[in-house]
Amino acid sequence: MNTRIEHDTMGEIAVPAEHYWGAQTQRSFENFKIGGQRQPKEIITAFAYLKDACAQANAEVGKLTAEQAGAISAACAEIRAGKWDGEFPLVVWQTGSGTQTNMNVNEVIAHLAAEKGVRLHPNDHVNASQSSNDTFPSALHIAAALSVAGDVIPAAERLEAAFAKLEAAYPDLIRIGRTHLQDATPLRFAQEVSGWRELVAAPVRMLRLALTELEKLAIGGTAVGTGLNAPEGYDQLVCARLREMTGLDFRPDANKFHALTSKDALVFAHGALKALAANLMKIANDIRFEASGPRCGMGELYIPENEPGSSIMPGKVNPTQCEAVTMVAVQVMGNDTAIGMAASQGNFQLNVFLPVSAYNFQQSARLLTDVMDSFRVHCVEGITPNVEKMAYNLHNSLMLVTCLTPKIGYEAAAKCAKKALHDGTTLKEAVLSLGLLTAEEFDETVRPEKMV
């Protein structure tokens, strides 16, 4: 392997000649052979937005020349476009402040600029007016906000629209309800689907609320929140540039001592992701139970048959999209625990659980985005009701007795239901045998369409 010699304040070190990173990246690469999980691409992209905005702000206040800032911005644009993904090799399990990832980005930008004839120092120029202690928390928020606004919410809205279409397709279909896994009173199928639709819509509102906190950035706080070495108003300039580039309402956190040490905004936002995951778990379970069978289950829904379900049982087909949803939900709930624990570990002026927080948040956002689209395309959009089975279960249910209560009283109605169950008869036969109503009175009273 061809190498070149790079140096930092600790001395010289050999770096692979074909790569654009420098000494600090190489030291971290060699010192943390742990796990193999690299910093999320979303974090690198967020850094490329941040470094670009910082360079423009530094030029505005006279700390960089227009040529230097332009070279940084050009390199950042290429990084955001994914041209240099192989230049960011560092793993999650490194320094808890993410210092070496900040320096990885600084070093790559400096080397890319040098190729175009602009000499930059990773610290003095690319990292001007910054510290890893305010850049990584800022990149963490930028990445989270971009993922929520650009990926999770749109995928959720597409799923919500699919449920709305299913809801509109069957406005008058009535089915039996179930509570406690037992028969309950009837409802319209569209009403049940409206519940699924809202189970997606409600967490989206929570995520939009969470964005307002994620959009507050630590930039300008530098090392401990005092803003040492950052010009007056620099944080405002950086956020203004970020707003222009991303379309999101990024603004400086008013209290940098809070911004550097607290990860409460991330906990809050991931809580909304967990709420979405919990609701998706509920929806997927409802659908797979109601589609269970095909002959010995509930069998009230038909779902798409996507692949063979067994290597030993010919013809078996399983609700695999629902299973994928539930596995993602479990992972997101686990990630939420990790993020909550990490956020609780801020000590004095800094939280040093940043990379693991970023990794878990981005994994949750990515998984939820992907699974909602997969579930929608390969399951929800193909759902149709088994009208005959729904009608059979509806008219065979003993809980239709509920509408008799105003006529014959709760205790008499309960007696009818128990008699029908014990004797294996219909509810109507039980009511008639007890002489509580005539056949005409029963038919007039027990009408499911009036119960919904």
C-alpha cells in the first residue's frame, strides 16, 4: 500500500496515499477497530452543510477570504452529492464528542481544496470559529431534522394517504368489533381504517412539533458554551446560511450551555419516532390477525401474497410485510432506550455520547421510512375485505345483544347472550325462547347498521 506522511500535534503518521483524510482521521481509524458501524452518511452530509455555512459566515466577518470560503463550499457540495463517501471511514464507537469525525471532515475538505490550488489548514481555516463540541451537536440536529422532514414525514404521509383511499373505498361495510380479543359491538370497516390512518397522522404532528426543537443549534458555543474564538453574531450568520441551503428553520440555541450538554431535543424527537413505531406495530398486528387463515383464522381481510411462506408446507403464504413492520418497531423501541440513556449522561459542559445517539436516531429514521414505503406498496395498497366472512361473523356475534339493553334491560340481555352461547343457538332464538320479544320486535331492534 502506497502511503504519504501527514502530521498533527502528536507527530507524523503514514496515511494511505489514495485517500484525502489526514493524521487525526488515521489515528482514529487505527485506534478504534470496534464494531465496523461507520458514522451515518446523514451525519457526514449534515457536516457538509454546516462547514459550508460556517465558511460563508467566516468570510462575511473577515476570518476567511472569499477564495478560501469558496473552496470549502465547493468541497462540501461534492461531499453532499456523495462523491467522496469512501473518505469517511470512522466508526461510531470512538470519542464520545465525535472530535475525530469533525476533523475527518475538516481534513478531507482541506485536501480537496488543495487539489484545486487553495491551501487550507484543517483547524485554522475549515474549523475556524468552531469546536467539535458545537459542530457535532449541530450536525446531529441538522441530520435528525433533515431525516424527519425529508424522509420520515413524507413516507408517513404516503402511508396515511393509502389508508385514506382504503377507508373511502368501503364506506358502508359493517363488521363486528373486538375488544379484549373478544367480540364487541359493530363498526364500519371504514371507521376501523380511519383509526389506522390517524395512528399514522398523529405521530406526524408530534414530529412536526419536535422539529422546532431540533432546529435549535449549538453552533457558536465552541468549547464549553461561552463562544470563545467565535465572532459576535457568527451563530446567526451560520443559521441564516443553513436556512437558505436546507429550507428548514435552523436558528441558534439561545443558551449554548444547554445546547452542548443536553440532548433533550433528540430524546423528544425520537420519542415521536417511537410513538410512530408503536402505532405501526398495532396496525401491522391488526392486519395480520384479521388476515389470518386462510381457513382456520379470522380471515376477514385479504392481503397480497408476495412470496412462498414455508420451505416445508407447500402453498403457505405469510404476512411478511406486517412482520417486517413489527421487527422495525422493536428495533426503534430499543434505539429509544439507548438514546434516552445517552442523553442522561451529560457531564458538566458536554455530553460525550453523541455518535451513538446519532447512529441510533438515523437508524430509526431510515428503518421507519423504508418500512412504511414497503408496507404501503406491498401490503396496504392491496388490502381487500372478505365481505362474506365479515357478514357471517357480524350476524353470528352475541354482542349484537347490546342494542337490546334499552328494551329489555342489561341483566335480561346478558341472560339471552349466555343462553345462546350455552345452547349453541342464535341470539334471536335465545330471545324468542325466553319470551322477551317477538320476532318482529327483534328484527326491528337488532339492526347492525343502526349500531355504528
